[in-house]
Amino acid sequence: MDRYKEIEAFVQVMEHGSIAAAALHAGVTPAMMGRRLDALEKRLGTQLVHRSTRRLALTEAGARFLDDCRQLLAQWAQAESSVSEQRHRATGHLVVSAPAAFGRLHVAPHAAGFLKANPEVKLSFNLTDRVVDLVREGYDLGLRIGGEIDPNFVAIKLAENRRVVCGTPGYFRRHGKPRTLDDLRHHNCLAFNLQGGQLRGWYFQVEGKPVSVRVQGNLDCNDGELLHRWVSDGLGIGWRSTWEIAAQLQRGELITVLDDYALPAYDILAVYPQQRHLPAKVRLFIQHLKRCYAQPGYWLRESGGGRA
């Protein structure tokens, strides 16, 4: 920074014709401006300016150096301007992680609209039901459906969502409806499995506190779309998100149960590491998704939710 100030002082002095005028323009004292010019000449080991009480004149070395300094300051200003513009214009490579089914239906379909509005961006998606480490694995942004968020991350709500237990009318006619969480023991619960074949608990709220209930059934898998299909086919009941089944609930193809125990919110979130200046590519992609999801009736449309 000292070198920059010295070079800037040299250029300002020659452009304004005197140390006093340059100091007034820069908002410093003439003594400070003179010290910067002296420090530059001392560091270079050569005289740049002949000074007298009446005028300043460049030495031969100073004349050559002045042109180089003007180019250097112009390049510096251009570099700063370029970085500043990136805060408002999306550029570069945006790497996004999202749950597999949600990503296919409600993230990837909106890529074309975003790229049309932001042609200097390249988009990469990783659609997986595994919770990825955004920092270690190099993601700019992660889409999450509820769950705990690391305090070192920022979570932006994109849309409302709830997790509900649901099944077809036909399944409930054959097996009855569970009235309490304990009743789940008597139902064929189609669940997402983890490594090792262990079934993940379904989460509910009892007297304002979250509880986890282990469930059992004759089918489990690691693919949300397959679980949704099994539930829709009446093979059992599932713990599904309203983003996935809203249209079926409206048509009566699926029915929810145990609503009194449902968690109050399991919202759709955009998650990214805390940072002082959020890149425009991340900020604008979040805004783009929020606009898409806010369209009237979006979640009641058929798979894909439309494109924007």
C-alpha cells in the first residue's frame, strides 16, 4: 500500500502542477504529499522531479516513469472495478448440491431461465440424498429440506414445506388410520435407508418437543422418488414432504394422518458458508429460485413445477 500511495502521489503532483494542489485534491497535507514523493525517489534511488520555489520539472527518468505509473494506476482501477462489478453481475462457475428428487423436479428445470438471464455463469449440479460437506467438497450452494443447519452456514428460506405421514385412501381402507405415534408399529412404513441398512427415524413433535420414531416395513430404499411411487401405489405409508405430494393431496389421491404430531416447519432452504461478500452468482440464483417457487399454484402443478 505504501508503494501504491507513493506512485499515486507522484502522478497527482505532476498532473496538478504542484505539491500543494495535489495535496488539496488528495485531502492530505502538502508535507505528507512531499514525504511520499521523497520516499519514492529514495526507494528507486533516482531523482524523478526537479523542484524549485516556482515550478516542478520532470527529470528524464521521471518522464519515462510517469507514463508507466499512469498505466499501472489505470490497470489497478480497472481491476478494482472488475471485482466490484462482479458483486452485481453473475459470473463464473456455480456448483450446487440438492436432494436427488427435489433437484430433478424443482432445481434443474429452472437452470435454463437462470442461464438466459446470466449468460456468463456455468452451472453444475450434484443431485444426491447424501448431506454433502459444502466447504470440503467445493460447493457454492446447497439446497436442503429442513434439518439442522451448521451455525457456520447461512440458511435462506426458499419456500414453505412440511413433512407429513401419508398414504392412499385404499391403503387406509384396508389397514385403518394410525391415530397415535405408537400405532405406526402396526403399519407398513416405507422408509429411506442409510448405509448398513438401518432405517432412519421419522420425526414428529409431541408437546412442543421433537421426537424420533423408528419405523418398520417390508420395503426400504435410498431413493426418494421410488419411495414416493410405492406410497402412491398403496404399498404402505410414507413420511413425505408437501413439495412432493401437494397436487396429490389436493386431488385426494393421498391422505395425511397424524397431522397433530407433524413438525411445524420443514422448509426448503438454500444453504451456503458464511462469508463477508456473497458472490452475485449465488445471490442471484437464490433469488431466481424464490421467484419460481412463489408463482401462484406452483406446488400444485404436475412434476417439474413448470419452468422459468
